[in-house]
Amino acid sequence: MTGTQTSADRSSVSVRGTRRRLRIWMLFLLGFSAWAGFTFYDQVHKLDSKMARMEELELKLADTRAINDAYKQEIVRLNDPEYIEQILRKDHLMTKEGEVLYIETK
């Protein structure tokens, strides 16, 4: 009986084939799970990094807006002749005609 297989031989081959397919399937699942876990961890890390950067940029934006508002207020003030006169007297030591400028020395 060299050419015929008994039912026990076929059953044994079938069980070995099933086990082989099950091992391959488990290896595939393990690999996929490892890849999915790594991808998830990487995405969470990138998201945390982006959120921290966004908070940092929002603070910088708030500071820039405050500076911008101060500049806008300065532009409005520079249209006032009295304010310009104050700047000229204080920063550039200018006087009106007939005034005498006294500078304190320490």
C-alpha cells in the first residue's frame, strides 16, 4: 500500500496543515498588532508635541497682538500735537522760544 493513504495519515496531514496555517495567522496578527501599537504610540507622541507647540505659538501670538495694540495706540497719540511736544521736550531736550533749559548734573 504505497500509493494509498489511510484516514489516519490524511487526518495527521490535515491537522499539521491547520496548525501551520494557525501559526502563520498568529504571526501575522502579532506583527500587525506590533505595527499598530507602534503607529499609535508614534501618533500620540506627535500629537502631544504639536499641542505643546500650538500652546507656545498661541502665547507668542497673544504677546504679538498686545505689542501690535500698543503700536496702534502710539500711532493715534502721534497725531496729537501735545504728545509730540512732550516727546520733543523730554527725549530731544527742545524748548520753546524764550524758555531756558536747565540740566541737572549729579
